[in-house]
Amino acid sequence: MKLVSKEPEGILSEKWTNYKSSVPLVSPANKRRIDIIVVGTGLAGASAAATFGELGYNVKAFCFQDSPRRAHSIAAQGGINAAKNYQNDGDSVYRLFYDTIKGGDYRARESNVHRLAEVSTNIIDQCVAQGVPFARDYGGLLANRSFGGVQVSRTFYARGQTGQQLLLGAYSALSRQIAKGQVKMYKRHEMLDLVKIDGHAKGIIARNLITGEIERHGAHAVVLATGGYGNVYFLSTNAMGSNVTAAWKAHKRGALFANPCYTQIHPTCIPVAGEHQSKLTLMSESLRNDGRVWVPKHKIDCVKPARNIPEQDRDYYLERIYPAFGNLVPRDVASRAALYVTNEGRGVGKTGVAVYLDFEDAIKRLGKDTVEARYGNLFEMYQRITDENPYEQPMRIFPAVHYTMGGLWVDYELGTTVPGLYAAGEANFSDHGANRLGASALMQGLADGYFVLPYTIGSYLSTQIRAPKVDTQHPAFAEAESEVKENLSALMNIQGDRTVDDFHKALGKIMWKECGMSRHGERMTEAKEKLGNLREEFWGKVRIPGRLEEFNPELEKAGRVADLIELGELMMDDAINRNESCGGHFREEFATEEGEAQRDDKKFTYVAAWEHTGNPAKAKLSKEKLKFENVELKTRSYK
Amino acid sequence: MQLTLRVWRQSNPSAKGEFENYDVYGIDKDMSFLEMMDVLNQQLIKEGKDPVAFDHDCREGICGSCNMYINGRPHGPWDKTTTCQLHMRAFEDRDTIVIEPFRANSFPIIKDLAVDRSAFDRIIEKGGYISVNTGNAMDANAIPIEKEIADTAMDAATCIGCGACVAACKNSSAMLFVSAKVAHLNMLPQGKVESGERAISMVNQMDAEGFGSCTNTYACEAECPKGISVTNIARLNRSFIGASIGG
Ligand SMILES: Cc1cc2nc3c(=O)[nH]c(=O)nc-3n(C[C@H](O)[C@H](O)[C@H](O)COP(=O)(O)OP(=O)(O)OC[C@H]3O[C@@H](n4cnc5c(N)ncnc54)[C@H](O)[C@@H]3O)c2cc1C
Ligand code: SF4
Ligand code: FES
């Protein structure tokens, strides 16, 4: 399929301004007659739905939680970037653009990223006006911190709960539109299919999660803001409900899925404690500013209490291998290094799959009080979960899946390859290339929802002003609905002997081992076969209790796991195809002699977008060539 | 550890619920409470029984989904801790643990431990926002805000909307929740313009939803997993009375 990126012509810094002044508008009278469906009420979805409502469109918004305020965005801790340059430390739109492109290992579209950097400043203004209580300094102005190894302080934050506060802001704007009747909110509803009429997205099929009823909803355009798919690994820092179903159903209806193999593994999470583990908890990256990462030099020391291991027997491996950046190397580098030392048998803790993050020196240097002021809440959380006191013994940490850069392929307007279907936030692939910088996901979600889609969707909707209200009696709705019903009944009727969680864990193990931090072509080819077998086994042996027409969380999970397995197969295809190492994707065969990632810009400076062919094991690849006209491609080096 | 769980089972909103006892084995003290519930549910499914329905999502203490009433306390025995962050080391081997939903007339039970807290959303819809459209904002630093005020607003804003305050209150009052939201917005210069109207219409909606009145027992503050302070209730009362007198 030919992928048209719709990037505007002209100078990079003027593209978005020019686009905005030439995009066709929809008159207020026409907006009143146009319906938009927004699936998802995280930062991207809630901000989009609220803004569409303010503009006068009729909006239907959906989420599977019991309230839009509980979307996974709520859990983001660290902060949100914006090129405000309030600290006068030399930040600018260009610098944020450049850092994002470079951080993404040159695998993102320049024009999208520049636009993101441009609107970042408006986001902060908007959020403050909504009452988001960002941290302030004693002069009453907004405070910033430096995040994720960049050289400027451009990260705005609200204690360790930035995502919560931003989401509550977007949710309040959404609630205002709900009260006005501009947005109709469908909570505890799950989208289970996309409906297309004459090739255009015209609605969705959703299940009311309380009654089990299957509903048809029509609209002139559909926006998916349904988040990321990190839960394909079973264990991740994502919320339990995060899933790929909405995007996957759209993929099966013709939306191409881009760069599925780009996953971000966060280096500082609380390690797995045992088989019972259901999710992993992130420990903010800021800890690496003062904590030192180490493991014992000798395997025999691994079982000793950390404080009994003398200085000369410790290996501060990040400081040793990367003297220039030390403990502050980017996420992917720090994660891989932890994997290597534990593979060597030098991991610590009960399971041997962890490394130390030690604050002993920081406490000596700064005093316990300062350390407590900086990280007290994180130390408390750590202690509550592990029952260990990080003031007295080092934390144990290990990398965990955190974010998925891949997602539905979108053009400059955030339109997918299905006309009338848009994707925003973590659900699309657009801005982070092969690796996302810290504090940039919140920025992207709100940029898409508040400032990008409200303009770009007009370009499509201006062609729909004569289209009548979508008739949900159209045969396309009937067809999609009966497919959804058949699929659900098929699941219920299996009545095998394995639980959904059994399968989800099995899937996660394969993905983590073979499509995680360190990947190899041959092993992934085998793993893909295993996934195909797992899919068949799932459809033959899964057991779902209860009934279709009731509140049935196991049934919800089953549908999601079925889709995640298929996604896993596609991730393998994508990772096998990409014969290079870039960002979050590390192929053992494509590394320098020192074991560092080796990009292949000649062959792989493209977006890999996959088309569904009817067989989940046989997707078809299309390529969008990336053009770099404003930055020079460089090798990342942190030595 | 081995435990006996006494769990509230109710198949739908109109069914008459009852307690059922279940024994679970092999519980590790490092498991979270919800991971222990996962063990129970896996066991029930394998036995061909209906698993216990409960709400949860982030399992990090921030989304406010989880809501179990454990041994007579919302979110269980640990202070300032949500159900999902409670860990099994809080219990002893062979303990019996009583697990119920958050009970209040305004939180109808959907199934087992899952309840409908939409009333909270409807209260927010009545004024839990600042009326500013996207694109209408001035520069974020145009109005400096005293750090102390910003911090106090943030303290109130950390409410996760879980409903433990309601479940803890003998009157099922939602004052702590409502006051936290009102205080957060009314304290900030951006929220001042609508402050009186906000207080009145949110309180009216709270009453319309059937939440009880506040008789200052402060059980809410004691059980709130986020340590939301009852001083917010005093702040709300001031806004409310001020606005009522004013007009
Ligand atoms: C622990 C943690 C910390 C993080 N910290 C940071 C940080 O400090 N800074 C940063 O920039 N980023 C951070 N991130 C990343 C960031 O939080 C997410 O990428 C971002 O919030 C995603 O927002 P979203 O709007 O795209 O999706 P989400 O917030 O995931 O929302 C998805 C929405 O879609 C709905 N949905 C999904 N599927 C369906 C369906 N089939 N039917 C109906 N509804 C559906 C859900 O109900 C939900 O409303 C963090 C992530 C994690 C896990
Ligand atoms: S005030 Fe506390 S107990 Fe009440 S909803 Fe908010 S966080 Fe929960
Ligand atoms: S599951 Fe989110 S707060 Fe407990």
C-alpha cells in the first residue's frame, strides 16, 4: 500500500502554521450536525473529546473503566515536557524537536515532531488555566526539572503525580462538556469492532460491560485514543486493563499498524517477586540522579547482604562502561546493561534477577534529610511493596516494559489508512521513533487531543458536511455486530481447562524472553511459531466462567488476550524484519564489537507499516521512507 | 500462608447477596491483596465456579478503582494505603479476612465487590472544572501563585475518587470528596471566579445523589488512602455559606 504522509510543503518551522491557515474549516452550523466518536478518555481521548465538544461537534466518548478519570494516564509520575524556556537555560522549540528526533534514534517523522515541540508550550498554558497545580518555586512561578538525560530543565511536574493532575484537568474539561450535553459519555463500555461503510469509518460496535449488551454507535468520524499495548508482555508497568483490542480491530478492518516492535523497557522498576506477580511498579527515573547502580564483581557475593560487600568487590558497571554519562545513560542502554550483568549470574536478591540502586553515597554526601525530601515518597512506596528500607540497604531494581512506541500508522493529520479513522496518544506510532524520551508521552497525548486533532479532523469532516446522520441499521453495522457476537460466543463455548491468565502469562514469557531487551532473528522465528501454537491452544482450551449477558471481567480479559497474542505475532515479524538495532529494538546480530546498538540508516530509515491479510501470521509490509532534511543522522554514544 | 476469606457475593444489583467462605493456600507475604484475590479467582475458575468480581486497574494506588472493605475498614488495615497497595504481610497465617464492597445507597452494587460510583462523576459535572475552552489560556506564568497555595491546592487535588470516605462514614457522606475537589479549584486564582457557584451546585448535586450529611466524625479522614484533610470540609463550608449569603 502506498503511504501518503500528507506532510505540508515548506520550511519545517512554518509547516504547522501554514497548515492551520489553509486547512478547510467546518462552519458552526455544520458542526452541530456532525457526530464524532472518541474511544478512550486518557490524556489524548479526554482532551480531544472535550475540545471537539467546545467546538460544537456532537461527541460520544467511550472508556472501559467505571469513570473517564481512571484511564491509565492517571499513573504517570515524572512530568511533562514543554519548550517554555522559563529557566532561561537555552531551551527552544528547535531543541525539543532535536532532542526528540535524536532520542528516537532517527526513526520518527520530522514534521510531526516539530509540531509537537511547537504546541508543547500551549499545553502548559491550557493546563494551568484549568487549575492543574504544577509545582512552583518560592517566587510563585512554575518549577521545572531536568529529566531523562537532557541538558535543559523543561519538565513540568506535579509532585510524583503529574499524569493524575493532567488527566484530572482533561477530565474536568470533559465533564463540563458532558454537563452541557455536547459529549455523551459511555463508561464501562468496550469497543469490539470498527464499522466501515464504503471504505470509510462510520462507527463502532461496543459491549456494555455491565449488562453484556452489544450496541451499535454511528458517527461521521472515529478517533481511537486507546493507549498502548505493553501488556502483551503480561508483566509491565501498565494498568491491568491496558490492551490493544480497539487498535487491533481497526487493524483487521484495514488500518496499518506501524513499528509494532518498538517497545520501551524502563530500567528502574521494582523486580518480579514471584509467580504471583500481576504487574510491575515503576520507580521514577529521577532516582538515577543520586542513586548508584551496581552488582557484585563476583558471583559468590550475590547472596551476601549488600552492606557486607566491600567497595572493591562492587562493580558500578554503568559508571565503568559509560564514564561520560554513568548512571544517567538513556533508558534502553541502562536496561540492556542490567540484563547482561544478570545473565552473567551477577544479579542480586532472592530471584537473582535484579541489580542494586544504592543511596549510601548520596546519604553521606547530601544527608538523609535531603535524600528524603527528594525521594521520600518513592522510598515509602518501595518499602510498602518490598518490605525493605532503602535508607539502610540498596534498592533492588530491574527493567520492565513501560511504553510502546509502535501503534496505528497515521499521517500528518493523525489519520489512519482508513478514511475517517484517527488515532491519538500512545495508540498511534507518530512522534517517538524507536525510543521515547521521558516526559514526552504526556506531552504527545495532550498535543494530539487539545491542539492537533481539533484542526486536522476538520480537513476530513469538511468533506462530510452533506453526509446524513449515520444509519446504524445499515447492513455494515449488522454484519459487524453479528461477527462480534459470534466471536464472543465462540470464546464462551470453548469451556476448556486453562484460565485466561494462564495464557496471558505464557504469552508474556515468550514475548519478554525473545522480543524484549535483546532479540535475535533465529530465536524470534521460533518464538513466532510458538505464538501461533499458543493462539490455537487458546482457542481450544481457554475456560471463561459466567455468562455473556452479565458483568464478566474474565470474558473482557479473554477478548483482550486473544488480540494480544495476534499482536505478538506481528511484533515478531516486525522485529525479525528490522535487521538493525535502534532505540528500544536491539538485535544481537547487529551490534558493534563492544556490544552497542548498530543502526543501519541506509536500509532502515523507514517506518514499517503492516497490513492485515486475514491470517495473523502473514501480515504484509509497506514502507514509509523517512526524510531527514533538518537534522544530521548521528550515532548515539554515551561512552 | 493459608487464609479463610469471607467474601460478599451478589450476582447482580437486585439479587440478595450473602457471604461465602473460601480457603486459599500458598499465599506469599509479598503478594499484594489483589494478587491474593487473583489466586482465589484462578482457583474458583478451575473448580468451575464463578470468580469474585472486583474493580481494579492501576494496582499502584492512583486510579482509585479498587474498593474493598476489609475486616471492617475501607481499603483494609494499613493507613493511607489503597486495597491494591495493601500487602499480605499485614495478615497472619490462618487469619479469616472479611471482604465486602464499599457500601452506600449512592453506590449501588453491580456484582460482588464492584459498585457503581457514577454519582461522583455527576457531582464533578456540576462544577468540578474551570470554564476555559482549549486555546483560551494566557501564558502559564502570567499569574504567579504563592507556593504555599499551590501546594495546598495540590494536597486537595491528590484525591483519587475511590469513595472510601463515603464507605467509612456512618451517614455515607461524600463531603470529603466534594470538599477536596472544591478546595483544589477555589483556592487557585484561576478557580476563584466560579468559586461560589461551584460550591453550591456541587453540594446540591451531592445531596440529590442521596449522600448523607456530614456530622463531623472525621472517619473519612482516618480512612482516606491519600490523607485528604478535613480542613477542606471547613473550606467548602466557608465557600458555601459565603456564596449563599452573597446571593
Ligand atoms: C507507570 C507509568 C508512568 C509513566 N510516567 C510518565 C511520565 O512521567 N511522563 C510521560 O510523559 N509519560 C509517562 N508514562 C506514559 C504515559 O502515561 C502514557 O503513554 C499516556 O498516559 C497514554 O495516554 P493515552 O491517552 O494515549 O492512553 P491511556 O491513558 O492509556 O488511555 C486509554 C483509554 O482508552 C480506553 N480504552 C482502551 N481500549 C478501549 C476499548 N476497546 N474500548 C473502550 N475504551 C478503551 C481506556 O478506557 C482509557 O480511557 C508513564 C506510563 C506508566 C505506565
Ligand atoms: S477523599 Fe480520600 S477517601 Fe474520599 S474519594 Fe478522595 S481519596 Fe478516596
Ligand atoms: S487499582 Fe488503582 S488505586 Fe487500586
